[in-house]
Amino acid sequence: MNALAAVGRGASVRTGRAAFRRRRRLRAGLLQLVFIAVGLGLGLLVPEFTRGPVLPSRPVSEMLLATGFGVLGAATVIFSVLFLVVQWAATTFTPRLTLFRDAPIVWRTFAFAVGTTVFCATAALTIANRDKVSVVVPIGAGVLLLLLLMLLRNLLLQAVAAIQLAPVLSSISERGRHNLDVLYASGPGDPGDPAAPDRLRSTVGWPKAGTVLQRVDVGLLAGAARAANAVVVLRVTPGTTLQHGTTVAEVYDGELPASAVLRGLETGAERVFDQDPGLAFRLLADIALRALSPAVNDPATAVQALDAMEDLLRRPVPARARPRVVADRTGTLRVVVPLPGWEDFLRTALDDVIPAARNSPMVLIRLRTLLQDLRDAGHGRAEAPLTRRLAWVDEELGARFSRLRDALAEELEEHPDGG
């Protein structure tokens, strides 16, 4: 099958590029430098304002220094809250949950506190040898202090939400729904390998130590492939752990150096949500497993996690894993990115939870209801894996709670429509 023909049968190829577009975020370190520069600039410029009422410079300078160094206490509060929330989430939910740690408000608040300190210190030094200073200077410091207090309030509210079950599950589900909607919105392309019939030129292996593939910059890959008149077929998906020597891609048609392919892969120590649709299922399964552990024994929490799983499993996703094809501006196939299928998500979500729930009738009943609802909703070829797992749950119920299983069977006979 010709690669261009596979592209033509895809629902929409160019939209695939948007699904894997690299999000441009201002890193925490760079953000702090920006706020330091802004604080330094304002500290030099604001004291030059001479209109309006004036005040003696000495008490204003002392007030600025006291405020600036007092604001440094806000940094202590930020990192104390960050440490406590991260520790709580790791021990209560899962160590892979990094929502609060990566929240922009944490590092923006810290950067704003540093910038406010720099402004106060710079302004105090600027007016140290003056007799009078405009009232705008202390007013400006007061406004910055009020803004910092507002940011700290929002930070603390978000920290409280980050240690509560319902907001955490809601946040994970929201990110999971977004990924599924974006990555599978325009269809995954042809179920076969579009580039297989073409000539294989080279295979790209991972040359470094073990790491996690976090993001794929298909714009960069497509540009490099177009320049070499090649097709890049990735063999790994975002969220995969790359070991030394792992085959990450194959290059067809043209000659493309391995370095050009590796530049389009962003790696790190842990999985991130951006292009990893399976991460939400992994986190929800982790929360359910921890709740079902003998040390915790909280089946109600596991049931809530299953509620969130069912919502994600109802999203329109192809049953089997299929690649996403991406073309350049001329419509020529350039990049093929594999995507997990619905059955992969089902396996991640339930296959560890079912055996862990064998001693919890509440969770087994919820699993049974979840599988029945998904089967009734209709997933085409996915009905067989649902039926197998439903039989598995019934077997666990029958082995430990036979009367409960018989009661459920009687209720089903009396109300076959679920009424």
C-alpha cells in the first residue's frame, strides 16, 4: 500500500500536527530571571517619578528594605507548601502524581516574590542619598505586596485542592479527556503501516541511558524529513521508557541522520500529560490500587477512581492501536506516530485492579457494573475483552462472595433492563 494513498484515506492529516505540537512554556528558571529583570528595571525607574506628593526618603527606604526582605518569607511558605503537598500526594495517591508540583501558579508566585524583593531593594538603594521621594514609590511597593498576597492565597487554595480526592480525580480526568479528544479527534490514519512498502534506509536507536519519552515535536521531524525527502516512522509512543539501544524510529526513502530524528524527541525522568493519553489511566489505576492495599483498605476511594476511569473509557477511541500520520504542506507523508488503542487503556485501567479487589465486594460490584455498562454502550471489536474481564470479575465474586453474586444474578433476572 502506498504511503500517499494511506494519507489520502486519513480523516485529516494536517490536524495531526497540532495534536503533537510542542507547547511553548516559559521554564521556571527563565521566568525567575524575567521577573528579576522587571523588578530591577522598575526599581530604577519608579524613583525617578517626581510628580505628586513627596515623602522623606529615609523612612521610605527603611520601609522598602523591610518589605523586600520580609517578602523572602513568602518563598519559604511556597516551598513548604510544595514539599508538604508533594509528599502527601506521593504517599496518599501515587508518586507519579505531579499536578501541583508542575502547576504554573507555584513557580509564578515564587518568581513574583523574587521580583518584588528585587524591586524593593533596588528602589531603596536608588533613593538612599535623596532627601525626598515621590509617594508613588511606597504605593508601588504596596501594590506589589497586595498582588503577592493574592497569588499566595490562590496558591494555598490550590494546595488544599491538591490533597483532596475529588479535585485530584477531576483534574486527572480533565487532562485525560483533553488528550483523548485532541489525539483522536481527526482519526488515527490507516490501520496498517503506511511506510512499510517503501525502502528502509536506516534504523534509529536510543544512544543514551534509560529515560522516558515525554513529547514528540512532529513539526521539527516533518521539516527534517521534508528536507531529506524521507519518511520517519516512530516505533515508540510518548510515555514509553527508552532503554539504551531501543529502536525509536525507522527512516524510509531518504537519508536522514539519527541526530535529526533524536532532536524531535523530548525526554525526561517521568511521564507528562501533553501527548501521553495513557497517563491518566495509569494514575487512576495507581490511586485505586493504593486504596485497595491492606495498609490503606479504602474501597470507597477505589470506587471513585473507577468512576473516573469509566468516564475516560467511554471516549471515542479506536479499539486497536493505530498510527497517526502527519504530512507536510504539500500533502506528502513525512511522520508516522504510533498511538495506543482503547484496549491498551482498558488493560492499564483494570487488569491490576481486578485481582487487587478480590477481597472487596464493593469494588467488585463496581467493576462488574463498569464492564457491563461499557459492553452495553457498544465498542464493536472491543466487546470480547470486556466479556473476558466481566467473566473474571464474576469468577472473583463467585469464589469469595457467592451469595452476593447469586443475589446480583437474581436482580438481573428480575430487572433485565436495569430498572
